[in-house]
Amino acid sequence: MIHILNIIFGFIPTLILGASIAAGVDDDRHHRRIFVLVYGLWSITLAMWNWMRSAPAAWIALWSIAGLIALGMPVALRSLRRHPRRNS
């Protein structure tokens, strides 16, 4: 049962993103950045929920890693835009 709940809970932010685009929200850079940040926080929340329910360690690791990557992605992209590579 815990496996099904993890899959369902993992798709909730994606469904919300699809609903907001269907409702007419412009899919611009700001909208995608907010989605990635919300998904990162949601993933970390799922990791903590799995940890409290003593779920398999794989689910905890999966959601923790997904959350950290999602929260770090906007910072990394901003850093890459500020310091472009120079071809010498």
C-alpha cells in the first residue's frame, strides 16, 4: 500500500501544474521555477512522511534526493547564467 501512496503523492504537484496551465496561467520561467521549488519542498515532505511511517529506505532516499535536486536546480541555473563559459 505504501508503494501506491508514494506514486500517487508523487504525481500531485504535476497534476496541479497541468491544471494551472489548463486554467490559462502563462507557462513562463517564473511559473516553472515556482513549480520546481514547490516540487522540491513536496518531495522532502514525502521523505519525512515515509521516514515517520517507517517505509522502506529506498522511498526515503528517492524523495530526499529528488527534493534536494529540485531545490538546488534554480540556484545552479542562476549561477550558470551569471558566469557564462568563455571559449578561448
